[in-house]
Amino acid sequence: MLAHVARVLDFLRSRYHSFGLIAFGDLNINLRGRPESSQCKRWDLLTRNYGLKTYYKDEKGLFTRTQGTKSSYLDYFFGCGVQVEDLSVGEKFGASDHHVLSMVTSSFAPVKRRRQVLFSKDRARRELVAVLQDEEFKHDIVHLSPQSLFHKLSSKLRECSMVFEPKPKSLKGNPRCRKGT
């Protein structure tokens, strides 16, 4: 479970500069009862490395899972870029041994895609050839200082770059995202 959370966060951080995320899971970690356990220490490391916050009610006698006479708190909300107002633990539902958890949020961080600057070598080569063949530029080579010449060339080549925002791929047609799977 922890490795999967890390992979998902790595993917999201590669695509997005900022985002709000709330996730829920039966982490099988008792953060309240045994914070010194190896699982709790790994979870603590993961949350610090990825800037996650774990949300849970720290009230005595409150549990998210009941099996016979044994009760434990193993289900948690976690996230980043979100403001949480309230969290509550309800009764067991159906035949499950888990209790209902609910959360109220007040705000999420805006979703901002990462931008990449792409540089076209072919376009730059064509631009350089055109600049070097320009009579005005031949005059500038002799009369401009090296710094001024560099700035002039840089401004011409800057036109050969473009900002690219990768868009998320459509889930339509993805066999892993079909209904019922």
C-alpha cells in the first residue's frame, strides 16, 4: 500500500505543480496505539517526504474497525493541499467490520499543470542561418560588444522555444479504466 501511494504521488508531482488531494485507506497502521512500529515509521517518512498530512480523530474509545471484542483505528484520510474542517467516525456499516468515516473540507489547492520549455533545434538552426546571412548582423558582429552580440543572438533564439503544458491523457479507451473494473 505505501509503495503504491508513493508511485501515485510521484506521478502527480511529475504532471502538476500544485494540486489538492484527499485519499482514504485502510492502511493497517495503528498510528494512535503503536506509533513506534516499523509500519508507522515508514508511513511517517512517506508523509514527510511527500508533504502529506494524515487526518484522524484522536479521541479515547474511538475506533474505525471492530472485530468481535477487538477494536482498532486503522482507517485514515490523508492528503495535501486541502483544508479540513471536520472529521467524524460513525457506526459500522453492513456486514463490514469497518466503521463509516466522513470528512468536511473547506478548500483545495488549485490544480496547476507543470510547464516545460521545449526547444526546436531545427527551427534554431534555420534562424541562425538567416541571422548569419543578414547584412545588418554582419555589421553588428564587428561593432557590438561580445555581451551585446550574445544578447541579440539569444533574443532571436528564444523565439525558437515554446512553453508546453502536458495534458493528462484521456481515460477513454484505457482498458484499466473501463466501467466495472
